[in-house]
Amino acid sequence: MTICMNAHIVNRRGLSEFRSVSRFSLISAAMHSPARRHILAGTLLAALAGLDGFLARKPAMAGEPQPHALLGGPAEYAGEQRIAMERGQPLLLFFSLTGCAFCEALRADQLRHVHAQRERLGIRVIELRMDDDRPIPGLEPARSPKQIAGVLRVRVSPTVVFLDGEREVAERLVGYTSRDFYGAYLDAGIASARAATGERRPPG
């Protein structure tokens, strides 16, 4: 199961437990605040409906998922991978999911700027959708974004992975919290990845 989350991996059991705790907490609050009982009752119904809907939701699947215009996509994957190996630069893979609002936010807030400055930063940037099962052009043996996500054990979107060939060279970033804090983690990941591949960077 792949899910779109803003910060942490949460399984269905954990969400069920949270739903039970939330139900008890809201009901208790309503019992001790008669004047606000009608407001809290509405909040309770809305909260439970939202949680139930999330638990029942299946990942959105698109018949023809397309790479986002702001970042390189599957069509550029083989070429960017080749450039990364030739220059000794890390490859940043951004794993997204169709319909993931946090993926859209991360792309707009952070990764489009990294992609625009990739030459200066010394890093290649590619977005792969975890629900895209079409073969990536130019890869031998043929693999899809979905298969690559499986090989790297990416289960949550958004996830950012830093690679040198097939090897991870920095701590992956899972989820998206806020633009203020995430930027520092992203900068640190890029710096770590560059340091790990820097010994192969051609002089000049």
C-alpha cells in the first residue's frame, strides 16, 4: 500500500487506534462543556468522517500519469542518470503519487527551485510517479517508475531519495512538513550526497 502523507508513515492500525482515542477525547470534551456541545458534536462527526474516509481510501490510480512540467520526468531519466554518472553527481529522485496534495506542495515550494539551479548545485533531479507502470524510455533492462519505487522500498509519497548509481548516498526524506524546516533538510541531503560522490567529480 502506498499513501500520501505530510510527515510520517502511519499504518491502518495506528489510524484506527487514533480514531478511537479521538472519538473518546471529543465525546469527553463535549460532556464537560454543555454550552459547546452542539459545536463539538459537529466537530466529532466531521473528524470521524474524515478518518473513516482516509482509512477506506485507495491510492488514486491514473491510466496515463504524466511527469510534471516543473521537473524532469521518466523521459529524461536515462539521460540525467548518464550525466550524473559522467560528472560524478548525485541523482535526486522525487517519488510522487497521482492526487497527492503534499507532493504538489513539495514540488512547488522546494524542488522546482532545486531543478532550476541543478547545474549550480551539482545535482540531477527527476520525478517518478509511484503509480506509473509504463517502461521508462532508454532503460535496459526495462523498468517502470513503479518498479523502481519497489526496488528502493519507497512506500510513502512524497519521498526524496539521493542516489549514486544504485547506491543511496544520503538520508532519504519521507513526507513533507513545512517549507520552513524542510528546506534545511533538503540542503543537508544535497550536501551529503555531493560529498559522497565528490571523489569522482572531474577536475575543473
